[in-house]
Amino acid sequence: MGIFSNLFGPKAPELHDLSVLHTDMHSHLIPGIDDGVETVEQSIAMIKGLMAFGYRRFITTPHILPGMYNNSAASIMPGLALVRQAIAAEGLGVTIEAAGEYYYDETFEEMAKEDDLLMFGGKRILFELPNMHEPQMLRHTVFALTCRGITPVLAHVERYPYLYEKGLSDVEELVNMGVEMQVNIGTFTGIYGPQLQKAAYQMIDAGLVSYLGSDLHGEKHLGYITRALHDKKFRQVLAKHEFKNKEL
Ligand SMILES: [Fe+2]
């Protein structure tokens, strides 16, 4: 019985909070500008809730979806300033910055060519895809971004079954093209279905996932994190895999 006998057995190491991640890089904590928190008081309550799981730094990512959430630096940065003031007033020992969660559509294809993208962690951009089909120009857009030194980070990759239904080769190809993948912590509860949960674990096991995110919109997502942390398999994944959250 060496140390290896413990790696996959019942004594495999587990973590009981998210402090190993340090930084959450996907959330909706700017009040009143998307379907996330509505007031600065809610924002502070959610930040305190996330702090209780061990997070100390936040990159919050309001939706950018022209026609529905017409956000840009002009709407996001004043909201960020309010949240920062409230954090200081409460004396919370956390830092917060803001980027955006870009929805992939034709407008995004155009926006991706411009210079005023909201980025984080150096030159990274968080984006999400349509749920039902892969956009025709996806790889082209990814290539154009990476040519400019920008790393596209795909939000909740497990939500796009068309990318992994026939195996992981499409996800692998995107990763090889320079896309970093993010999985939502809520997915590990099984609340979005067993298919997404299984895919999330498979992609992590295959070394394809760089980040975990809360994708917190409100109180219920704090509950999802609590539920995920009740799951032994998730606690083992936290201990075993090196996510890149803390490097941001
Ligand atoms: Fe989100």
C-alpha cells in the first residue's frame, strides 16, 4: 500500500470549500444591468456568500447581448464603482473587477474585430454560444481573436451538447486553437441534468477545462455551490485538478 493506493480509493483527497480557486471569474454582480443582482445590497450579500466559500477575488461578467442587454464599459464601469464603494464601506477583504460575458452572434463577430473589448486576466474575453447549434463562423472568429493575442474563454462549455455529443474532439480542437474552457459549479449538482454533469467531469478528466465559475446571478446559485460541495466526487475534483482561476 503506497501513496498511489489512496489516489482513487475512498481516501482520495477532498477539499471542502473553494479557497483553492481564490478567484471567481464568471458572475453577474453588477446591479440592475442584466439578469443578475438587482441592487447593490444584493451584490454585497452575494459577495459575502461567495466569500464564505473561500473566494477572495471576483471578475464579474455582465451579459453583453445587443438588443437584450446593451452593456458596454459605459454601463458596466459605473456599476463596478458602486460595488467597489460598498465593498470598501463594509470593509470586506476582497477585490473585484469587471469584464463581460459576450453572447456569440453576428454582432459579436463584428465586435471581436474591435479594440474596446472588455477583457480580464491579461487579454482574455469570456463568451457564450447559442444552446442549439455551433455558429458557422466560430472557428474563424476564434482564430481572428487569437491572432490578436486575445484568449477566448468559453463560458459553461458543458451547456453545448453539440460540441461533445460525438466525443470530445471538437472541444479538443477548440482548446488546441487557443480557447480556454470554463465549467459552472452548479452543473456538478446534476441540476442541469445528468448529461451535462457527466460531460463536465469527462472534460475535466481529459484536461480540457481551465476554469470553474459560479455564474452567480442570485441567491439560488449560492445554494448550488453548497450542494456541489456536498458531492464527494466534486470535492475530489477540486483537490485533484489544477484550475487556473488563481492565476487570473
Ligand atoms: Fe453567465
